[in-house]
Amino acid sequence: MTVKPRTVTIRLAYGPPFNPEPEQYYTRVFSPTPVPALLQKCREGREGRDLGLYQRVSAADYFPHCSDPEPPYKRYFWLNWDTDMIDIHD
């Protein structure tokens, strides 16, 4: 299986306040980068995940200040720590 280097973009989005107090705005971490092609192809490709080629990274683990109201299991992206480059554009 071939792992191609990617640039994984990570963004922060700020949502409307839960209540009128300014500090109640929430922060959402997301990545517009698509899931790696290897994981989308077929069962054998998805085994790349099981072989440790890609890791499912939870936004909550690496961005603890995140206060997104969306359930934590929906906030993740896929990374290969050896080949992918992370773009945390400001």
C-alpha cells in the first residue's frame, strides 16, 4: 500500500454565543482536507488504518480549549504522522 504525503489543513471556526455573554462563543476545530484516498478505496485500503498507516486524530485530544457543542466523536481527521504536513493557517 502506498501512502502519499498530504498537506492536512486544520482550521478554527468561531460560533455564535450560547448566551449574550461574549465569553460563551464556541470554537470548532475542523479540517477541509478529504479522508486519505487509501482509506476510501476498498476493504484492503481501509486495512491501512489497521496497519497504523493513518491515525484517527480527535480534535478534543489536541485542542482542549475547543468548546464545540457537536459530539466529540464527530470531530476528527486522519493523519499519517510520518508523511503528512499540518497546515494551521491563521
